[in-house]
Amino acid sequence: MRRIPEHVTANARALRNNATGAERTLWQHLGPLRPRFTRQLPIGPYIADFACRAAKLVVELDGRSHDLTGEADTRRDAFLRRAGWTVIRIPNADVANWPEGVARGLHLRTIEILEARQKGRNPPPPLPEEGGEK
């Protein structure tokens, strides 16, 4: 039996093959970093834009469509948090205007989460601009 339904895997593959400009730009900067990030990772019924499995960190890039689907994003984020993931949402414009800075910030956040877990502490909660409570 498959862990992930085949249709979810197919959707993730299609999303990787048809990445948005912001996703391609961010991937150029995240791809070489360690700990490793992956693109279009299925998590339950959802597919994360980017994720670091080691840190259980999900990165979602938000374009114009997310302005229209706030309720769906809220449900999705709640599911991911219940599953133990930290969710960070980043506007596409931030990636377009400052890709190196966005990638560096994500890398630092990933290291911060991993260090907290190594010390037996829960990672610090995300800041509001990282997908925390508004």
C-alpha cells in the first residue's frame, strides 16, 4: 500500500514541472542549502510549496490567488501545525525583490528550529509575518 495516494504524487509532480516564477527563483537559492529543502512535498491531503523535513518547516509562497482563498489557507495551515509543522508564508513579491534575503532568512529560521529541538525545547513560534496569528 502506498503511503501517499498516487493522485497526490501526480499533483506534486505536475506542480514541480509547472513551477511559478517565484517558486523557480526561490528554489535556485534554497536548493543548495543544508539542511535540505524539497519542492512540492505532499503532507496529508496538501502539497507544500517547499519543506525542510528535518526542521518540519513548510514554506508557502503567496501570490494573488491566496488573496481569494484565505479561509482555505487557514484550514491548511491549521492541519499542518497540528501535524507538527511550522508554516511560513512569504509573498511572491518578496521573493521577486529580495530572493537572496528570503532564502537566507529561511535558512536561519531552519537552523534556529533544529537547534531548539536538539536542546529539547520546542522551536520558537513563528512571527506574525511568518504565518503566525494575525
